[in-house]
Amino acid sequence: MSIHTEARRITVPQLMAYKGQRKIASLTAYTAPFARLLDEHLDMILIGDSTAMVGYGMPSTLAITVDQMAAHAAAVVASTRRACIIVDMPFGSYQESPAQAFQSAARLLAAGGVDGVKMEGGSALAPTTRFLVERGVPVLAHVGLMPQYVHTMGGFKAQGLSDEAAERIYQDALAHEKAGAFGVVLEGVAERLARRITQDLSIPTIGIGASPDCDGQILVTEDILGLTDGRIPKFARQFADVGALINQAVGQYAQEVREGTFPTLDNCFGVKK
């Protein structure tokens, strides 16, 4: 008799316990097929608001809605068994007030079944982090380069290069830790700053374009697979050119259709003529 043991999903407390013990591997996913392929390899999967750009072709992350994020989250959760699943809070769904943030987070947790939410913002959003955590919503903070702040930051630029800017981001990370965040994403910050924050915080840091000394790393999956339309970020190494394989496969399919050599129903099921 064989005994089948179903893998248990990694929890937020487990991610926190990885601090100083092992690196946290994470990527983004927005659809069921990608989520299934990523699940066995990763500790955390993020349904990022980057799906606005990657999945919908929008010019920025600002236009995606809570309902859209909830739908993508539900697909990812239903297609995974192991990774801890976190979802981005979209722009405009939490900045107005802690109460608004809780309503949005509750919608995402209930509809998507995710394990927690990610929220961009500096020290000013720390009270919102505390409000959510005290009401049972795990929060992954996000400081440094924040895509939802693209207009006030003047574009996608590296952050924390001056002493003053570095200190501000450092204090942002500390504020979210004190407010109860289970981790903090450090995006596009100077390596020395990312290393300092990682050393001083008791919660995990997840780097994206930051230091390899962070407690974990996250990238957009499409960037590392050659599926991004246009130039990928300098910090995103391309591990495979899946786009070229898709292009080749679709081209072969189209050629067979046009040449009349595409398999028929009889061919597929061995029907004798």
C-alpha cells in the first residue's frame, strides 16, 4: 500500500523563519499554467500588479483593479499547492485610509484565497500596515523604487543613491517592521543600503534590483523567460528564450495548416478509412 502525502503550503510564519537560515526564492505569476510550473520550485509566488503591463499591455501598473487582481489570484491559488501566495494591492485601493485598505485586502483574501498582501509605500503607510496586521491580514511592505509612485519619482529610477535618500528608505523599512509587516521588498535601491536594511531588520528582505545579500529575491517571470515585449531591466537575467520557442512552434503550426499537412481527426485517433 502506498501512502500519498500532500505537500503543505508554505506559510507566512515559515517565510519569516527563513531569515538568516536560507534564501527565499520567489517569482511573479498571473495565470494557472505559469503558477503550476513555478510552484514546486519557489517559496513564494507574487501576483504582482505588474500584470497590468505584462498581461494587459498597459503603460504602467496604475490602472489594474482589485477585481482583476482577485481573479488572477484565484487562478494562481487554485493551481498551486506549495508556495506561499501573496497578491499586490492595486493603486488607489489602500492609500485613502486604513479602512479602505482593509476592505480591499479582505476582498483579495476572500476571493483569491491568498496568504497575504503586498503594499507599496513609505513610513506614511506604516499605520495602514499596522491596521491590517492587527485585523489578521499579513502584509509584505514594499519600499525603494515603487512603480505605483512612478509619477512622483519621475520614472523608474534607482533609489537611495544619496545619504539623505538612503536614510529615508531605511526609516521606511524600519517603520513597516515596527508596524508588523512580515517582510519588506527592496526594489531598485543601492546595494549598500539593501545590505544595511537586511542586516538591521529582523524580518526578511526580498530584493528586486537590490543586493544579493537580501534574504530573498523576486523577479517578473516573463523577464527571465524572454517573454517581455521590449528591454528587460538590467538586473533581470534572462535564463531562457521561451519567446523564441513559442514563435517557432506557432510558425510551424501555421505552416502545416496552410500546407494542408495538419493532423486530421482520423490521424489522431487511428480511424481506418
